[in-house]
Amino acid sequence: MARAHWLVKSEPSTYSWDDLVREGGTRWDGVRNPVARGHLAAMKKGDLVLVYHSGEGKCVVGIARVAREAYPDPTSADGKWTAVDLEPVKPLKRPVTLAEIRGERALGDLPLVRQPRLSVMPVPKAQYERLLDLGNAPARAPRRSGGSVGSGDAGA
């Protein structure tokens, strides 16, 4: 069966990519949105997960893997919510910013763009691969506005 791809958001001041790496893994809990809960429940061991820093930064920073499939979230008093365990795989060579993602036609229908409040979402394989391409490529220089032909933007 093919591996699925996901994106999870975390406020880096609360729990960052560096925290995940330092700890070697974590329980991804505290998700209280019914749609996001459904996505957590659909995750399978071995699925790959993009880690996105929300709030400050707003960027994809690394790749994690589902180490344990959905189970009852121990932080939930009513038992209706789920958690998964994630382990770090590797950081991206450079963060992929939300501005870059919005500027990519191929990523325009990504849930991150269409449903910005959603904290856990599926990422289609082609979009996942495009995000990895961006995260492993040198940063692009910002385009100059008002430039004329030959202003240095050719081929950008």
C-alpha cells in the first residue's frame, strides 16, 4: 500500500521542529478540530508528515514519520480525541515559507492555503514532492516589482 503524506502545524514557541529532533519523537496530541481528528485517525505507521511552524515563521521546516497510529488522546477528558506518535526523519535544507507556497500555482489548492485554520491535513503526493523540491533548493531571490524586460528576472 502506498504511503500517505500529511502536514501538521505547531507553534514553534510551544513545540518546534528542534524539540521533536531533540526528543527523538513525540505524541501529537491536543488536536481539537473534528476534521483534523479525522486526518489523525487516517494516519498509518510509516506515513510521512511535513512539520509546519505556524505563528512566527509560517514555514515547512522538516519531515517526520508516523511511529504509532491513532490512539485515544490522553489529554482529552471526554475520550473523543485522538493522538499519533511522530518521529523526526530530517530537516529541509531550508524552510519553505507560506508566501512561497502561495506563489506556487501547483500548490494553490493545498489545504494549508485553502483552510488556514486546519492543523492536520493530507498532502497529495505531487504537492508533497513539490514542497520537498522547494525545501531542498536554494532560496529564490525576491522578484523586483516594476522591473522592465532585462531587469534580471528572466528565467525566474
